[in-house]
Amino acid sequence: MNDRQEPYDPYAAQEQQLLGYDPYGQPVYGQAPAQQYEQQYGYDQQGYGRQPQQAYYPQQSQQQSHQPAAPEYGQQEYTQAQAPAYGYDTRHAQQGRQWIPQQAAPESPAPAPAAEPEPPRPDRVPEPRRSDDGQPAPDYRTEQFAFIDQPDENSEDVIDWLKFTESRTERREEARRRGRNRVVALVVVLALFVVGGLGYLWYAGKLPFLDGPGQKKTATAAGGAQKRDMIVVHLYNTKKGGTSTALLVDNVTTAKGATVLLPNTLGVPKDDGTGTALGKAVEERGGGVRDSLDSVLGTHIGGTWRLDTPFLENLVELVGGIEIDTDTAVPADDAAKTPAVAQGAKQHLSGAMAVAYATHRAQGEPEAKQLDRFGKVLYGVLRKVPGDPKSATVTVESMGQILDPSLNAQTLGTLLSKLGEHAKQGAYRTDLLAVKPDGALTDDANKTVVREVLGGSFTAAQAGAAPRVGLRDATGDDKTQLAAKATLLNGGYTFVDGGKADKTLPATQITYQDDAQRAKAVEVAKTLGLPETAVKKGENAVNADIVVTLGKDYKPS
């Protein structure tokens, strides 16, 4: 709103006002007298009403806004003094247009400076302006409006769409965050898995060119004292005759298992000190062979398991059959009711087939071949034995076998379950103990099998106990060896047959490995009539406390 439209402007009266139109329709401007302005509108020159009028608010109802207000305080309708010549009605020309009154200028020729306008007072309310047709002209002000929120039909849809868009964006962001979190978690798990695997390999010493503490610990345990549980198994062939012997070893320290196959030609001592073959001793004495094996191998066997072939068949059936690699085909034997066994890898054998394969020895084959088949059957059985000691004990009891008093069902079941776990995990080995034609152990058998697998040693003999003396003949004369053997037995020593040496020696040697056995080695030399200079410390080829290697200088007394 400009100054011309503002009724409160004190300078508005000095401006030209539209007084009407001439006969030609042209507007006529001039200054309206102040008195006429007051009479027509009821305002003084300062723009204030003489008396308060009722305020007009545009937000009133439409019906009230069209009601004509009664003229008060000398208000009158402005009319054209002279009618237009061409019949043009000025009211029609000005219809729809708001007539803006102008204040009259002062009558004095030299107008004085205008005084500061007096601020409007609350008790004076300006009268609403009127248009040319007498209707009150709307006089809008900011404070007169009352804004009312009008509901829009599409507003809710827009809000819902915005909410949907926002929620969808948030869901996408949340999905991205979850995806990133999953990727990070997967990377962390893979990194931990790789680090853990490498750490295990390093600890176990399986990384190339890098020894781990686990490997050093195992090496230390292997070099030191280890705990072993051991039993001897004698397989009796009740149909064709003959026996097969093996040692079942559970190394508790290293958590490994082993089967050591013993040839029947292995020389073992008798109770009278004389020697005999293992196969013959088993057939004659049975369980009494355990002590003889301890004397030869330097071991401590915990019990004897006599396993007749019918009970082996029952055991294989109880575990559901076995699966092994067969090196040869076994033909069927109708007389012995033995089924045929095929040759090949992963052959499934029933109880009868397992017995036929374990005892098979073709014409002219060495005993080592048959022992190897017996070892495969034992390995297949161990892999099928339950890992629970109680369940394994029930399996042993179900065979219906009468065991040796030195080995009950619970002890045997517990040992078989432990060995079975080693076999299932691949921590198991099968070795054949090599012997010479005379029944003595070979040097390689003493080093790799007796000491490493069986842990055979005589260095831990109790104080005051008679030492075990091994005798090897390097003279080439059997009579000389027999005379030395008789002398040692008469002296109270435990005799260990060392067989014959690979070559002859000019002088007799007496060796010991443990310093604690030196004094006893000197006594052995005196017993044989040899000087003390023949005694020296060294590694014994025979598994005994003291080893006597007879040379050509030895003369029987």
C-alpha cells in the first residue's frame, strides 16, 4: 500500500486528487477542500476519526460484508457534479476501482512544517473506506488476517510418499551397513582361521624350514622317558595250526599307536637260560613267553591276549566287518570252509574272510608276508572298535573268549579303544621286527623299532637287580659261545642272546651305555676272566644293560 492509499498520511492532502471527468471523458484532478474531506469521510487532516467507528474485519462472513453500513458523522456518497456529455457514467467507469481519498492541503499560502503525526490511539478506530457505489471498501492489514489451515486432498498422499521414500532410503542404508558388517565379520573370521591354522602348523613344526615348540616338545618327549601301555597278541590257527605274534603299543606320551610284528624265528630265552624260537615257545608255554620277550626287547609287557581264530572271526563280525587293502587273492577252501578273498584296494571282509586272509601263507612265501596280512587285519579291526572304553569292553565281552588272568576284559577294551582312536586319526604305524637267521635282532631293528617304538631299554634297571647281559659271538666258534653263555648264567646274570656278529674281532669287548652300569660291567669282565681294560662305554647293538662281544682272545675257563 502506497502513501496515496494510506489515510493516515498527513501529506497526502497536498497531492492532486481525481475530482471527476470532463465532457470528453478525461479525468479532472484538483485539491478537495478539507471541510469537504471531513464531511465526506469523517476524518481530520491527521487521518483520525472524530468519533470511534465500529471496526470492519474482512474475516467476517460474506453475508455481513455485503450489508451496507449506515452513513454516520456526515458521510455522504460522492457524485459527479456534471453528467458526462456522451452518456458515460463515471460510476460505471470507476466501478470495481477503489477510490482513494486525498487529504486537503492547508489553506495558508505558506504551509508550516508538518508536525509529527500522533500515534494512533486504541480508542480511535478508523472507519472503513467505501467505494463509489457506497459499499465499504476492504481495508486489509496484516494483523487482521486469521490464517486457517485448509486440508488438501493430496497433502496426506505427499506425506505418505515422503515417509515411504525416507523409510526406503533408510532401509537401503541399513542393508548396506549390514552388508558391510557381514563382509568385515567374514574377513575377520577368515583372518583368524588363517592365523590359527598357520599357528597350529608352526606349533606342530609342520611349516617347512621352521621348527615349532610343539615339535621340540615332541622331540624332547621322544628322547626322554615315555609312558607306554603294551600287550602281546598270540593268534592261534585252530584249523591249520601255527601261531602269529604281535605287540600292540599305546604311547601315552606322544598319543600314537603301533603294531610290532614278531617273527616266530626270534630267539628268546627259556627258564633254564637256554634259547629257543618264539614260535616254539608260544606253542609250548603260551603266556610264559611274555617275560622272555621282556628280556630280549627290554620292554614291560602288561598282558597276554590269546586270540584263537574263531574268536577273531567273532570280533570282526561284532564290529560290522573290516575294510582293508589286500595284496593277494586267497582261494576258497571247501574242506576248511574258508571263503575266497579278492585282491584289491578297500576290500570288505567278513569274519571268515578276515581269518582266511590273516592266516594265509602261500607255498614258498616268507613268514614276513603272512605277518603283514595279520597286521592289516588287526589295523582294520582297531579302526572299527568303538572309541568309548565301555562300549569297547562290551564288544570284548561279547566275543565269549576266556582271557588270560593277566588281562581282563576292561583292560583289553580300554586299550583297544585308545588304539582305535589313534588308528582313526592316522597316528598309527605297523612295523616288522627284523631278525637274523639265528634269531638275533639286527642292529637296525634295535635302533628303529625296539628303542623308538617299544622304548626298550635296560638303563633304568633297579639298583641291586642282576643286569641283563647280551652275548654276541665274533669268534666264529660255536663252542666258545656256549661256554661263555654257561659262565654268565652260572654267575647269576640274565642272559640275552645277541647272535653272531657280522665279522670276527681279535679282542673281546664289554660295553655299557649307562654310567651306573660300569661297575657291573667290570664284574662281568672278571666273571669271564677278562681284564678291566676290556670294559668301555659305548652304544650297544644288543638291547641289554651290558653287551659282551667275544673275540678270538677269549679262552673258556
